[in-house]
Amino acid sequence: MPIRFGTDGWRAVIGEDFTPENVAAVVQAFADRYSLLPEVGKPVIVGFDRRNKSKESADLIASILLGNHIPVWLSKDFCPTPSVSWLVKNKQAAAGIMVTASHNPPAWNGIKFKESYGGAASAEYLKPIEAQIEENLKKSRGHKTAPLAANALLHTFDPHKEYVEALSKLVDLEKIKEAHFTILYDSMYGAGSTFLTDLLDSQIVPFHEKADPNFGGLHPEPIQPYVNEAMEKMRSGKYSVCLITDGDADRIGAIDEKGNYVSSHQIFALLLKHLVENRGMKGKVLKSISTTVMLDRLCQKYGLGLGITPIGFKFLSPAMKEAGVLIAGEESGGIGMPHHICERDGLYCALLLLELMATKKKLLGELIDDLQREVGPCHYKRIDLAIPKDRIDKLKLKLAHFKPAELADKKFKKLTLIDGYHFTLEDNSWLLIRPSGTEPLLRTYAEAPSSTQVDLLLKSAKNLVDTV
């Protein structure tokens, strides 16, 4: 099966397509292209998460890079993906390679590439690597390796110390500590474990913090139903807030003081409000096509520009390099700010939420109520449908020309084809139908003024799928 890069890097099932041979093929292809990079001669940062085969794969990656005479900085321990992005930027490295499948189920693993500015590798960056993989395969060209021991080109780094120190300088930790919050932190058995504890110590109550490559049977994505156990704990009334990061800690999720799930759309909108109203910052806002209209309304209120991209930080990260960008994010909980890195960072977003709560002297539920009164009401839901590829291809042909008179009893307004099929209705509610970039799934997304209307929109999407 050909190796193809999806929405964010290459991911595959461990033991099937994610094998040492395929990892080696990907990295050797990168190594073959390394000499063409403007940053040739500079090191490559290599990190890994807590998944099965992550540490072994990182060692293999380092060995191949060294075998191609490329200097390497290798993490001593598991680390969040954003820490690799930050190190690439701050050490002025040539690139970063992170072994992770992010929020995918436990059976998966993968590789993310970071460009020299720390952001997610763009399609333009990855296409030559894909082509090189195929060329090497045709020529039966194997990979080169070199031992890690006593190698002058190899350096190791502590992924915790430097990054925790960097995060501590980005927020007002004293203000957060003075608020005396009791913070439940669900790292979902992932790579964010211990980082917030290192920053806020006794305020953090860790949850799912132990290493478990099977993620306790969970799918390590900070959405329902995978956060239901944390929601139940929050209903005890013992905690001020629950903060959640995904498997590699680049995505953020949250639960309010009453045990209500807080969507990534609400978090994105709250962080934008905090940066503008409390920190006095201005700039352009970037969002993916699947993200809330609350941002449109806030941008209109603040007089800020708004840019819309396809889904994935391989589109958002390059756009974040442009001057004047304040914040960027997407529906899946990935939110980033260029004043930090041009990439998602669930840990930084968690700290900013705490800083907002401390600044406004309000708990998260109160802040959400204020937000809904100001730019809502907005309700959102996503449902993923397992669909064979041949049916997805047929559906795409049908949707490209589908312009209904109405959907969910609302008049059709426009169809946008930035990424998938985005239907906007007369009240600015919307439905997006989009094939996944990494799995055999059809993702359906909807936002509307009521949860009933959201369900109607998603039902109409399911009806469309069933006709193919």
C-alpha cells in the first residue's frame, strides 16, 4: 500500500502499515530531501509520545538520520508534539519529526513533520517526500543507519524542563495560583502528563496520567464520549474546572464546574475574547471551514480580519506565518498563537483558559453563559460515519452539485467547497460533509441556534449518505 500523508502527517495501524520498514522508508525519503532544504546542516528535532512503538520508532528515525550524516536532537523521554515545534523554532533547527498518531485510536501510530519555523508541514513540503518514497521503492533503495551510541552528531534533550519554563513565561502563573482553583487535568494517558503539574503543582489533580499505550481502552480525543468519565468526576463538585489534552497534547478540551462538556468552538471563542479584551492584543483570526460562526461575530465586533482555510494545521500553520495573525484554530480542539508557535498547543491553551478565569474571577460555566448571550446561541455536534471508500467517491460526485431548496426547515443560502461540502443556511446555521483525510470515515458537522436543529441537520446528512 502506498504511503500517503493525510491531514497531519502519516498514520497507520501498528503492525500492518506502521512497521519499522515503512517508518524507515518515510525517514530515508526525508533524509534524501534534506540536502535541498535551505536549513541544510542544521539539526532535526526528534520526539515521541507514549504509544506502542513510539520510543523504538524514534530511535530508528534518529539512527537513519545519523546514517545520512544529519545532526539529531533526540528526546530523552515522551513529549507533547507542541514541545517539538517549540524546540524546532527556538533551536533554529532544520525540521522536527514527531512519532505520534495524535488523537487516533490506540492501534494507530504515525509521524508528523514540522518545518523549520515549527509549524505543521504543508502539502508542498510533504509531496516531494511522498515522491521520494516511491522513487526509492522502484529502485529497491534501502535505508542507511548509524549507531546512536557515542555518535558526535547526536544530542539529547529533556523535553520537560525547557518547555515548562517556556510555558511559565507565557501566562501569569501567580494570578492563577492566587485564584485557588482546584483543577482536574485529564491527560488521557497521553504525552501531556506531568506538564501542568510541573507548572501549578498542588492545584492540579491528575487524571489518567499513568503511561498506558492502550489509553485505558479510550480513544484519546478530548470529546464525548471519551471524556464521559471526567464529566462524571466533575459532577462531584470538588473541582473548579477540568482541562483535557489529547494523546500528544496539541489539542484542548474542557469540562465546566457542573460537569458540562465545553466544545472546542467555545474554547476558541473564549481565548480570542481573552487575548483582545484582557491582553489588549489585535490581529487576524484564522479558522478552518468546520469552525464556529461565533468567531465571525467576534471579529466583526472587534474589527478584526477573518481568514478561512481547509481543515488541518498543514493549512493553518503556513497561514500563521503571515504578519499580523493573532490566533488560529479548528473544530477538533487545535488552537495556536504565532506569538508562541505557529502550531497547536493544548497545554498553552489550558493555561490561557485558567488565566482568563482568574482575570474575570469567573468559573468556566459562567464565561460560557456570557459568551452565548453575546454571540450565540450556538450549538454544535459532529458525527463520524464509517463508509467504504467506493461509496464516499460516489457521494462526492452527488454533493458537488447538490443545492437543496432547504435543509432542516431552513432555506439554503450557499455551498462552499473549501474542504468538503459546506452548506450555509438562511440563519447562518451550517452543515459540513467531509471525507476524513486519515481514516475511512465521512465526517458530518453542524452548528445551529438549537440542539434540535443541529440534530435535524445531521439527520439530513445521514439521509443523503444512505441514498448512495
